Amino acid sequence: MLLIGTLAASLSACGDPKRALDNRQWSDTFAFRITVDPTPPRAIEDARYKIVVQDKKTGEPIQTGQGRIFANSKDGARTDDGLEKGKEVGTYYGRLFFPTTGDWAIGLQFRRDSTSKLERVDWVQTVNNASGPGG
């Protein structure tokens, strides 16, 4: 599953530059469109993730969902945040703070409502050096 997410993210980097910013993931019943600001994220700065969630079969936006985003580095650092519903229909936001650079394993758990099971997608996110002098 991790390989599929990484491959999808890599393939989206080819072609249209606008599309390269869009990470698409699929669980059993959801389609996720994930973007991060800044792209790519930088160490020692908040990264704001925007997650647009649709029903995989119907394409309808999921308006009452719940979820979280979390990440682990190779050296054991961790970060996580609960998803907050955005103003846009079917859109959720979460922030991650990456204390170190490198490749991070990112996970997203989401459910339609409190009575539904959590579904999970995973991918690898590269975190660059902090911006500014010497960064």
C-alpha cells in the first residue's frame, strides 16, 4: 500500500506542474486529494495540509467526516493533528510540524461519521531544510 501511494505521488510529479502539487490517495470508500503548503514542506515550520474527501463511487463530497493526519521520521520523531472541517464542502485541514528534514512516513485516517470505521492511507513526504539564512 505504501508503495502504491509513493508511486502515485511520483507519477503525479510528471507533466502538468499544477497537478504535481496534488497527491491523490484512495481507501476502500474514499478518494482523497491532498495538498500541502508550503510545497514541499520545510523543517521547523508548520505545514498546512488541505484534504478534499469524496465518496469513491459517487464522487460526492464527504461533509461530516472526522479524521487525523500523522507522521513519523526514520529517527523516531513524530507529529500529528486532528482534521478540522474547512469552509469548502468536503474539505478538511490539518497542520504538521516537522522538526527534522528527510523522508517522513505520513498517514491519514478518516471516517464518514462517528459510527463508521476509520480508513487509512499512507505515503512518503520529503521535508526540506528550513527557509531563511543558511536554510
